[in-house]
Amino acid sequence: MELCDKIISQDFGVDCDNLPVQGINQTGVIINWDDIDWTATKAKRVGTNVYSGIVLNTGKKGYKIKQIGRKPFNNTNSAAEVGDSITRFGKNVSFIMMENSATISTQVDSLSNGMFVIVLENLYRGADESAAFEIYGIEASMRMSEGSKESYNEDSNGAWVITMQEQKAALASVFLFDTDYTTSKAAFDAITAAPAT
Amino acid sequence: MEFQEIKDKVKDLESKIEKLSKEDKELINEMYQELFNTSVKNCNCRNVYVDSFFQIRKYMKENDKKRTFFLKNGVLVHWNGGIYSNLNLTDEVATDYLKKYPSNTQDFSKYPADFFEEKEGEDLDPKTDAVDEKTDKDEDLDTKTKKTGKDNKKK
């Protein structure tokens, strides 16, 4: 029986022309779990942790999460969950609902009990640009772990602050990447195009 | 709604564009669905119907028939050096693509029902023409030289 233990297969170097930079772009995408065509999406898997596209069921689309400010999606993070027998990864995506209305409030209700996949754009793309678009929740889904609204909060100014979490994912990071940044951006944008009916 | 009928209705709406009635907006939505297989964006944006009308008018100027192939959201088609999504896919590209990769119909939300019926002089048998596109792209990703993106960018 083969083990799933991984082995290191390359150097951990320093690319002085592509040093890490912090930050996430202001527009992300959130997709309802059930709206994903999993058969077609799995066919787009081109490596252990790379998908060249996320395909949606007919008539479905992803939705944009727009942020403003100096630190969009602040407190988004990934961390190892070390276990005695196996180590997994927990991932958090945090954002502020920049609008408030009765309609938006129903969206918060949906977030509170639904399952989702989120795609964010890292400002640091990596030398081969494969790290630009990071997918959260494609293994175990993103679910709400925190939601709060404080009228006099200095950062959120009364808006809903939401944290979505994927627990016990097998992979540290998963990326949406196809050929180069431009093509990957097209794949990212294609998720939120108006759906075919 | 036939293509010529849409063309005539677009012409009628030109003079009313600054003050659209509820019926005009419904008509724009209907034409939009005919051409783009989707509804006008549902938002409180003030100019959404005017913008949609201009999209329709542009499409009518640049094309002579309605599209019949539509991709699912999230799908990109790599074909002949170009990258196509639902925003820029044409029937010509879709036809050539599906002739070469007939097993990729799962990427399409809509295509003509009779597309794979054998027509005189054409060989559309999936058994003879099936090619594993995933293998081709996997090879590209494994052994790729870095592309600038200019080659693949499609307006």
C-alpha cells in the first residue's frame, strides 16, 4: 500500500526579481457550491493544486465580492492544522459587506447556512504567475465561521463583517491558473459573466 | 424572434432611447435574451437598459445572425491561438472547436441539437475525431515557455 507522504522535490530559493508582496485585490468571487458543475470542473484539474477553470452549471454564475480600503479581505489566512496522524489546512476569507439593505441582509442569511467556493486575486503572482488567483473551499467548502455587525465599529462602520472558513483541507493552497496571468484572469472573469438561461 | 425582426425593433427604439417605457424595457430584455441567451442585468443601475440596448445594437451591426453556441460560465475555450469565453465566442469558433473536440460538449450550455447529425460531405463522427484537449493543455502547462499573454489575448 502506498503512503500519501509527500517528499520535497525542489529548492526553497529566493527570486530577487519576484519577492513576495502582501495584499489581495479588491474584487473576489463567491460561488454557491451547488452551482458548480463538478464533473466539468474536475476535468479542469491540471495538477495537484491547480484548476484551469471552475465550470458552473447551466444558468448559474458566480458573484463578485467588492471591497475598498487599504486592506481588502483583511484577515484572510491559511494555517496548518497539525494532527497526530495527518496534518490538514484551515483557510479563512474575511470581508466586509459594503452595502446594507433588506436584500443584502438576506444574502447574509444565505452565507450563514450555505456552502461556497471563493476565489481571490493575490497581488503577489509568483514568477510564473500561477499564484495570482487562489481558490478557497474547493475541497471542503467555505462556511460562515463568524458574522458580526457593530454600529460604531471604526473599521466596518456598521457593516456586516463576515468570515468564511474551510476546515481540514488536504491542500495548503489551490490555484486557478491557465497558461499565464491574462488567461487566468479571463477564466476568473468568466465565472461572473451573466449566465446563459 | 427572428433576426430581422430584432433589427426592425432596434430601429424603432432608437428614437425612444432617452425615455424608455416599461414596455420598451421588456422588449429590450426580450431581445437581449434572444441574442445573448441571458437576461438584462438585474440591478438598480439607472442606465442598465440603455446600456443593454447599445449592446444589442452593436451586435446587430457586427453580425448577420443570432448566436447558437453558448458556453457555461467559467469555461475558457483555447482555439487557434485565441482564448474565448461566453463574452467573445462566435458560432464559427465554436463549430470548429467542437468538430475537433466533440467530447467537450460538457463545456457548453447551449448548442444546436442537430450539430452532431451527419450532414452530406461533413464528417462529424465523434469516434473518428475525438482528441484529448486536456492532454494538449497539460503538455503546455508542463513544458511551457512563459507567454506574455499578448498572443492569447482576445478583444
